[in-house]
Amino acid sequence: MKGNQTRSYNQLSFVDVIINERCIQALVDTGASNNFIKKEVARDVGLRSLTCGASFKTVNSKVEAVVGTAKNVHLQLGKWMGCASFIVM
């Protein structure tokens, strides 16, 4: 990753995030109360999730099953390093 890479697409902002030494693109939503990750991406970066058996619905979308949760995931965003939890969809 070269610095803090930010890209815009259709007025959405994406940044490079490193999880388990793999760089992925993340959509930035400063007002979000949860972090979501697709199950395919979670698998690709080696995240393990705990099954929770829940479902999730957002405005103007269908109900989707939650695959699980990945807690205390170490990640890097630019120079910032820390932990976050994700809902795996």
C-alpha cells in the first residue's frame, strides 16, 4: 500500500485496508454503527467467524442471513493500526 489510498466511485469513498497482510478495498461510511464484510472477502483474508444465526435488513433491501461475526480483527488503515469487529454477510 502506498500511503493512504482513497478512491471515489459514484460519490462513494473507498480506502485500502490491510487485514492479515492482505490489502482490500473498504467503503467508508462515517455514520455506520457496524462493520460488514462479505463472506468471500473474509475467507480470502483468513478471518474466522463465529456463527450467530441472525439476519439483517437495511432500507430498500431484502433480508439477508448473517454468516457470523469476526471479533477483534487486527487491521491497518493508512498509518492507523487497531482492532475492529465485523458482521460477515
